[in-house]
Amino acid sequence: MTAPDADGGDPADAGSVVEAVFDAVAETAPEIRAALPGRRVKSGTENASGESVMAGDLYADELLGDAITAVDGVGSFVSEEREAAVDAGGAVGEGAYAVAIDPLDGSSNLRSNNAMGTVVGVYDAPLPATGRDLVAAGYVLYGPITTMVVADDDGVREEVVEAGADGSVSRSVVEDNLRLPDDPLVYGFGGRVPDWTDEFTAYAREIEDELKLRYGGAMVGDVNQVLTYGGIFAYPALVDAPDGKLRLSFEANPIAYIVERAGGAATDGEVDILDVEPEGVHDRVPLYVGNEELVERLKAALD
Ligand code: AHG
Ligand code: MN
Ligand code: MN
């Protein structure tokens, strides 16, 4: 697949566009991290999902939007913090790519100083698209250190991203073939227990007897624990919110793409997340993701 650059110059292939997108994401990471201490307050606005937006959300969205739309081969940009797609030049699906991001996932953790991050999906089709149109996905995790996980056709890698003294950004690959451990250890389930369905509650009771609770309120941090230790993360369908909370285009699809390439599975409770057909770029979907055996048990429990 080749992608003409924004001004119709030499075509770029998927690999070089994906590389340039994650170079841009990595370049902004230290700047976003450094800006967080001063942006732990509500902005006073709501986003397309009707959720309160933090100052950190807006800053990350602005920085990442500028950096990603400037990449040759990116034709369209979608963000949790923007109602509609931004035209970045180039026909998506005919050589240009669409990038969907959650600029700051888990921003409610800003006040409590817990982990949060950025989620990125690179699609080879106009959005909203199914996860089968993803050509790459990744996330930045702002924990005690800043890491970036990137998945593409070659597999899943983890990098440490650091700001150099001279303002440069240094990246080092610490795992070049990230795989889910075979023996699961942790679980993290979102929502309030009284809002869970009876079927999910019964499943959760089984898992609670088998695994250790690791729920931090930011999907990227909780999924990173599952990728590191093995297990399952879920933001389930709720009694009064059957579509759950997480958005397909820039949360569930990229995470499903990554975890599947690390040897795991991801479902909305019935079908693979990557097969869910969205109507809009802010569509919500229940997400159950992690070790395949645990995901299969979940699907049977909800059946
Ligand atoms: P965001 O900050 O991008 O809106 O995402 C928050 C999401 C996700 O990161 C996390 O798994 C979930 O919200 C936590 O929801 P609860 O606060 O209901 O646990
Ligand atoms: Mn999020
Ligand atoms: Mn967010």
C-alpha cells in the first residue's frame, strides 16, 4: 500500500507512515508529561461523549493534533476531544491513512497522580471504520517512567521514552516481542458492582477467586498490567449503559489490535472487538480484553 504525501509528492508506504506517526507521538510525550502538573483542573467544557474535559486533555489534543496532521500520508485525524474528523489532506483508503487518538486516557487520574496515557490507532480506511482496517496501534503510558507500546504487522514492541537534557527525545526498545504471559495473574473491572449485569457479576466472582485485583482507573495503565502479568481487563456492559463506557475508534480497537498481536483476545461480549461495525467515531462498546482463555470464559458467561 503506498500513500502519496500531503502535497502529492513521492508515495509513502504504510510502514513509513506508521513509523512517522509514532515518531511524532514519541516526540510530544515528554512535552505532554511536563505540562501535566499545571493542567490538573477541569477545562469547563464537555467533549462529544458528554464527559468533562480536563485542561490536560485539551493540551495533549492540541499538541498531538498538530504533530499527527503534519505527518505526510495522514489524511484524516479523529480525537476523543473533537466532535468530527479533521481533514489532514490526502484521500484515506486510497493511499492516505486515518489516525484516531485518545489524547489523554484516564485524565481523571490527574488529580490523584495515578497513571494515564495516550492511545493511537492508524487506520487504512475513512473513520468510523472497523478494527480490521487498523494497520498499527499503540499507546504512551505516563507511569513512574514514560513508555510507548507499538503494534504493527511485525508484532508488539515496548520502548522507554525520555527527554534529553538538550530537549531531544531518546527512545530505547526494552521489549521487541511483547507477548501476554501464559499464566494470568491480574484483573481489573470498571464500573460499579451494583451496575454490573448478573452474568458479568457471576464471572467476576470466579475471577476474583483466581486472580489479583489491579484496577487503576486508566485503561492504558490497567491494560499494560494485563500485558505485563497476564490476566483480563474489562469495562463491561452495565445495566443502565449496555454499550459500556469506552469508545471503539480510539480506545477499544487500538487496545484490541495490540493485545491480539501479543497473543490475547478482545471481545464486546459477543464478537471480536475488531469486527464491531461502528456508526460514529465516538461510539461506545463494552470491552473485555486479555488472555484468550479468560476472554472465552467471559463470552460463555454472557451467552
Ligand atoms: P478518558 O479519561 O479518556 O475519558 O478515559 C477514561 C476511561 C478509561 O481510561 C478507564 O478505563 C475508565 O474511563 C475508567 O472509568 P471509571 O472512572 O468509571 O472507572
Ligand atoms: Mn480514554
Ligand atoms: Mn481521554
